[in-house]
Amino acid sequence: MKVLYVFRSLAHWGGIERVLVEKMNLLVAMYGYEVFMLTTDQGQHPVPYQLEEGVNLWDLGIRFHQQYQYRWLKRVLMKMRLKRLFRQRLDQSLKRIQPDVIVCTTANYVDLDVLIKIKGEIPLVVESHSIYLQTIRHSGLKGRFADYMYHRSLKRAQVIVALTEEDAMEWHRHYPHVRAIPDIVHLNDGGISTLDSKRVIFVGRFDYQKRPMEMLKIWQLVYPKYPDWHLDIYGEGEQQQELEFVARNLNMNIHIHQPTDKILDCFRESSILASTSLYEPFGLVIPEAMSCGIPVVAFDCPYGPSEIITDGRDGFLIDCYNDEAFADKLCLLMENETLRKQMGRYAIQSAQRFKKEKIMPMWNILFEGLVVKS
């Protein structure tokens, strides 16, 4: 079977990129698929995650980002030109590859719109790597029109795949063909954390969704009680300068780190994971950390954490967005080594629900079913 993925670029240390690469690699390794990834903006950027032999990466050279160097009418004209170029090169690639199934994400309306118009009878799967409430949510005349066009294209996809059951229920209110398939998690297969290190770890983009600045507010409630503990923050993003400035001035054992492909090693050197997200389509780092034997404290945001964490067993779910309650649970785990280690053992067991042997068969069944129907 030939499966074609369409995505802007595999150029960032991000959860979506990591999951897509892992999934494509496993489709080749486990099922012998031929897998292609068409990108529009890859250029000379290296892929931060290892692509296995059998995964073919083709860049169409569209460079959609070019439109943003212009203003007003010129930007509109450039956007139209790039969209026409994308359609032309995508059409040529479809004829050359002749895929059995096409997969795109909800990351960009243009990709979906063009695919719908030229894919013919090829089944199209749309992966939601956000949540419904963050996908169709714009205000104003222009925003509502964009949502209408997006909605119209989504209705013509054969399947929409959400990452959690709760989010799938939201999608299903508006679209008939919705499945819930969790992310594949790159689980720890080495040693586990001893949970003896006095380190709390936070991993995520430095942006409004992951809310690293909120983590600093919580840490100010924790640190005076436990000044021998450290907070390690891994990521990058638009809030990086502000985050580094505030962390430096607080002088509270806060350490900012660049993203790393050795994040499991970082989890194994930590004792607690903290997650302060505004929303989570899934929350990949949570089961990854759990598989290393560390408990998690997370806000019970929509929708991922509550489908991964069993409150009071392998971590704590905190009412959104109660910083004091969050800090209290961090302190509880810091001071109670027995509880920390008990939760860590349960966390390892819980994380096994998301191993590749359980998730990949769901994708194989979905793809095979679509090919039979087409």
C-alpha cells in the first residue's frame, strides 16, 4: 500500500513532526507500506528526527512563507500565485506516486482545500493535531468565512482522526466520519528514573498554549519551601526571551534548555513532570515521562491529560487553572518520596497503553478499510 502524507515541513523540534516521522517509519517497518511525505516549505532545513529507509521525503518548493514579506494587495496576489503553484506541483506528484491513501493535518487550510479539489477518488484522512474548539473558532467576517470554507472541505474528507475520545465527540457533532486514535508514544525502553533527584521538568513550546510563564508563577509558590529543588524547562518559541529574562531575575534554580532528541534521558534524570497547558490535543510528553517512571502534575485542560493520567494514581489532575492547588501537589510529591515512587511505578504501567504495538494496528485497519471501500 502507498500512503502519502502532505505537510508544510519537517523542520522543527515539535510534537506533530515527531509523531508523523515515527508513524511513517512504523508503517514501513511493521506493514511494509510505501510511504511518501510531500512538504511545501522544507527547503534545505534538516529533518530533526530520523527518517528510516522506505520513507520518501519530497519537497515541492512552494515556500508559502514568502507571502508574508508583502502587504495588502501584493500579499493576496502572492498567496494566489503560490496556491496555484502548489496545486500544479501536487497534481504532478499525485500522478507520479499514485497513492492509495492521502493523509494531511488540520494545520493548514490551503493544503486541505487543494487536496479536496484534485485528489479524485483517493481516500483522504485528516489528522487533527489540535482540538475542534481551536480549529473552527474565528471571529469577524473574514474569520467566519475562512471557517466556513474549512468546514466545507472537512466535510468532504473520508475520515477525521482526533487524538482523544472527548475531542472526537466534539468533531462528531459536525462531521459523520470521526475516529479517535491516540498518538504513538516513543516509550522508554532503558533504565527508569530513581526519583531521587530534586528536579522538576517542563517540556513544551514557549507559547500561549503550553504556558511556560505560568510554570514560573507556580514555581515561585514552590521554591521558597524547597530551595534545594531545581526546575528544568526544555523548549523554544516566541516567549523564549521573556522566559529567560524572568527566570534569570527570579534566581530560583530555573534552567532553560534547548529542545533535545534525548528527552527520555532528561526524564530519567528528573523526579516530576509539570504540564501547565491551556489545552492539549493529546500531550505527548506526559506518557513519555510516565514511561520513565516519573509522576505528572497537570492542569485538567481539554482534552489530553485526563485520558492519560489517572488522578491520584500515576499523577495529579489540577482544576484549571488553580496555581495554588498545582503548587500544593508539586510540594506533596517533593516531600513524600514514598508517594512519588509509588506513583512512578503506576505511571510506567499506564504508559504502556500508548506503545506502537497497540496504536499502529488502528492505523493499519483504518487504511485497509478505506482502500477496500474505494
